[in-house]
Amino acid sequence: MTEYAELLKADTGQSARSIHIVDDKSHEEWLSAQPDRTRGALKAQAFKPKAHMSAIIPGEQADEWTVVAGVADSAKLTSWCLAKLAETLPEGAYRIVNCDDLGRAALGWLTAQYRFDRYRSKKDENGTGPRILLTKDAARIDAAIRQAQATHLVRDLVNTPTADMGPPDLEKAAEGIAKRHDATLTVTRGDALEHGYPMIHAVGRAASREFAPRLIEMEWGDPAHPRVAIVGKGVCFDSGGLDIKPSSAMRLMKKDMGGAAHALALAQLVMANRLPVRLHLLVPAVENAIAGNAFRPGDVLSTRKGLSVEIGNTDAEGRLVLGDALTKAGEDDPELVIDFATLTGAARVALGPDLPALFANDDDLAHELYEAGKAVDDPVWQLPLWAQYEDMFKSDIADIANAGEGGFGGAITAALFLQKFAPEKAKWAHFDTFAWRPGPKPGRPKGGEALGLRAAFAMLEARYGRN
């Protein structure tokens, strides 16, 4: 794992190269004060004071070079404004000479140096070492490192192929987090799962014995504190079941446990920051496989809540496992429930890959999450729990169906299905997140990605504060 604590350090005057940041407003004044050789070097490198542009400024001696970097607004640094520098500069230590408050920018510096090289025989392709950023704002270092570590966790879990990230591997990841934070881990499988969580069992029963379905739970914190439940969809691979996906749609289904990755990372942030809550993490971990005992279109499943569900499509399995987990979460009277799931393609059609769809049964909670996302450069967008669409998943023979007909409003109908199982007395938020970046951006490589994670934590931190 990337050693983020080695990449962001307190500035105590140690040797480091200088970085000067400029924007459109400040560039001309700064440039006019520079010697001819600097202006010539910048012209030769076609430098413009735009976001993610940078140039090397030669010094008197060959090894005395410094850096100028463009940002959108030098008075308000964003999470990603320094990320390109951390990807492209030579290894070594750096300090921003005209800005003491890095704000959110430290996160991008750290996450830009994430690497997923588990399966590479050559671990360091570009031959560069760490880029270290020095900051005078030492009080914010630990928080930035914890955010980077949580993002790293999501990326690593999602990027890992299913052969090495099945239900037992998710359980092992949860076990490691629980041990580090003295949390209690409980895993339900086998007969207890079949009778207590029938939808989780039904979705996962066709998998091999090694990948048998299970419900992973973690408890942490003072029971006297407000109870917060975090639920994550842990479908470690989704073939579509008997309603099998085409190969093009199956290619990325190793990421269908992205909701679980987000839930584990959020739980890690809550515990690492010691928020005064009673945390309850729930991850239904399954593989939606194909075998003679796979659940079928037309089957009617019982549920932990007591509702019956007719299966219209075996590829709408994530909502099934979440339904049983949400029911369990509600049995302990939480005041807040948050779930993450890579649930629908409809959410991606509506909002694209970068913007998680947010649903909530409380408008104030939705507003808190929206504002928190804006504040930490992790945007989310609310879609409605439009009750009139409940007719779309009516069943002729059961209480409800798991999939609507016609394909309209797919993200909304999926969220409405989940609402049937979410606790009525608790505030509840559902993130339909992609958990994947189809193309790279500064600080955000192609592959598994945390989308909505920091928004959720910022909301929790604002709501509950720290011990």
C-alpha cells in the first residue's frame, strides 16, 4: 500500500524544491517580476496559468530548478489542483512558497500517487519515486492521510479481480479493519443465512462452496451514542444469473461489490476519526452465479421482513441482498442509515460516471449530503423517491416484484424497492454509485474509484463531530 504518511509532512524548514502557484489574475504581476531567463523558459514550455499546467524554471545552477503551476483560483485550492504535479514531477520534496493553507489540495497530491500493481511483475513502471509535499498546516495532515487511505481502500478492493475478491476476501478485509479499530465482527452463513436472510442466500447459493454467501457485520463504539448503520452491496461478481449479461456488460462486474468497498471505507473513516456514534456495518457478500440451483425468473422469494418478492429478472439481484441487510439494520433502531450500491445502469445513463445518484427519505438529510459533497469536491445529485412509480414493480402473485417492466425510471424504481425494506423511523440515504472511473483525471486514475464516500463522511462529521 502507498505510504501516504511519507508523502505529506510538516514543513520544518527542511530542504525542498519550490512550487509557485499562479492563476489568471496573479500571473502577469508574478511574471513581470521574473528575470529574462524565467520568462524565456516559460515561453519555450508554452506555459499558461491554467489548471493542471506547470513548467520548470531553471536556476543559476543546473540543480536549482523550481516549479510554477497553474490553478483555477490560487485563493481557493480544490482537491485536485495539485494532483497533476504529484503525477509528473520528479521524485523529491516540494513546498508551495506562496500558499500556507493547502486546504483540500493535499488529498489530490496523495491520491495521485496511488498505484495498483498487485499483478505487475515490474512494480514501478515509470521509474519515479515518491513526491513529498511539505505543509505548514500540520494540523490537517492526519485527516488528509486518513481520507487518502480510505480512497485507496475503495480503489484496491474494486480493482482486484473476483478470483481474489470474493465473499471470503471481503470478509477478510472487514476482519482487518475490525482488528485495527477494536470492533466486533460477526459473519452469518450457511443454515443461519438461509433461514434468517433468505434473499441473500437465494442470490448467492449457486456460487461455489468457497464463495458461499454471507452477511458480514461490524459493531463499534459506545452503545450510548447515536446508532448509525452503513450498508454496502457486496456482489463480488454479477453474471446476471440465469438472465445472463452479455460479455460486454459482464467485463467490469468485478466492481459490483463497489458498494461494499464504500461501506468498509466509510466505516474505517468513522472509526479512525473516532466519531461519537454506535456504528453498525452490514455487507451482504455474494456471487450471482449460474448453476442448477440458481434462483430463477418467476420464483417467489421470502424475505427477512416478511414480504414476498417475485423475481422478474435475476440480474436485479443487488436490491435483493440489500433488502435483507436493510431490514436487519432497522431492527436495532438506528437514527441514520446509509447504503452504497453499484445498483443500476439507469443512474449512469441519467448522471454519467462521476455523479452518484442520491436518494433520501428526508430532504434535510439529502441537502446535508449535497452541501457536504460540494464542500469536499465529491459531488452527488438527488433523484426523487417518486412514489407513483411503485406501480411499475407490482406483482400478480407476490407482494412486490424485484424488477419493473418497460425500463422507465430504473434508478428510481430500484430505490423505491429498497425503501420497502429501509427502517421507517430512521433517516435513510441511498447512493447509487458507479465506483469506477472509465478514464483518468488528475489524482483519479482509471479504475476503481470512491464516489460519494467523502460526501457521506463530511456529512457525518458535521452532524456528529469528533470525540
